[in-house]
Amino acid sequence: MMKKQETIFKVFIFGDGGVGKTTVIERFLTGVFNTSLRMTIGVDFRIKKLTVEDKNVTLQIWDFAGEDRFRVMLPLYVKGSKGGIFMFDITRYSSLKNIADWMNTVRSIENDIPILMIGGKLDLNEQRCISTDDAMEIAKQYDFYGYGECSSKTGQFVEDIFSLMTRSIMEKQNMI
């Protein structure tokens, strides 16, 4: 019996520091919310194997640090990516202040890949300062492929975010 062909997709997750990028990846990979994770220094790289529409897919997930001093390195990690996730914190309006810079950098390297806008920390919904409607308007303004929200703490919608990312890439590449 022939083994199914495996497809590898490089995906990067980016946004300001402290928005929950590393914890959402950790929750997706392990199913656990880890409160002892430290700030990403530069970039981190993780792998997850999935089966989507009867196709074997490996996601290479590049977790990019949000601090200004690392932003100069972003183009190196964006190049060759098949998709991206811009993440912000729904309880911190300031986590959107650099969205134009982030998107200008990304679009200057890879202009035609699906990028999702994701609001993190949904478990803190009562402390929300960015409404879903406002966030969806911003997502339209910057031409994101889609918008979603999730909670690394509860796990709510985390799988959905990565499933949507994977399916968006597969659709873009006419695989489904």
C-alpha cells in the first residue's frame, strides 16, 4: 500500500509582545495551558502533523517575538511562508497600534498568502476593550483572510484557528 504524500506548510504567527502567541501554539500542540512560558526571544519553531480532507499536512509554526528589537528579523521568517496569523489581545487596544507596520513588512515579502487576524484572551471577555465588530472592521481594512477569537487558557476555538489557517492555505493552493 502506498503511503499518502505529506505536505509541509510554513506558517508564522506574529504581533506585539504579550498577546498570547506562544501560549496559543502551546495549547494547539499539547492541549495544555502553560502559565510558565517565557517571552520568545527572536523566533521559535514548532511542528504539528494533521490530516485534513484525507491529506497529511505538517504545519511548521514559526512563533515570532513581538518586541521591537526583533522586528528587523521578521522578513527572514516570512519568506517562503504559506500562511500567517496576526494576533492581538482583545483586552489591550495598544496591541493593535503596530498593525500597519507588521502588515507592511509581511506584505512586502509575501503579498499573496492567507493571513488571519486573531484576538486572543477570549477568557477575559468581560475585560474586552476591542469589540468583535471593531476588530472585524480592522480585519477588512487590512485585507485579512478571516477573523477569529480564541482563548489559550480554556482552549476555546484554538483548534478552529489552526484548522481555518490550514484550510485557507489548502484552498489557496487548490488542494481542496
